[in-house]
Amino acid sequence: MAKKMKTHKGTAKRFKITNAKKIVHDKAAKNHLLTNKGSTKNTMKSWKLVHKSDVKRVFSLAPYGIN
């Protein structure tokens, strides 16, 4: 009997899958030294699409999707 593949927990914490099956990730550099970042803080709020060359790798780490 084949074993079930497990979801990589680091992937589950860092990525989301949209309803259109696109993968998005949160932007970095939002934890400290925010006084120097100025107006770039507003652009760091949104989620960003994962590059198309990395999509296959993320789907392999999360075979059953990410909740």
C-alpha cells in the first residue's frame, strides 16, 4: 500500500492558493526597522504571485493544497 504524501509545513505557513489555483506569498521585510522604510510599507501589505518557474516546486511540496 502506498503511503500518503505529506504537506511541507513550511510551505503551508508561507503560501496560499487562490480560487483560480494561483499561488501567492507574503512579502518580506515587515518585522523591524519600519521607521526607515517610509512609503514602501504600503506596497509590502499585499500578497504577491509566485513566479511561474517556482509554481511546480510549491505544488510538489503541497500535494493536497494549502488551507
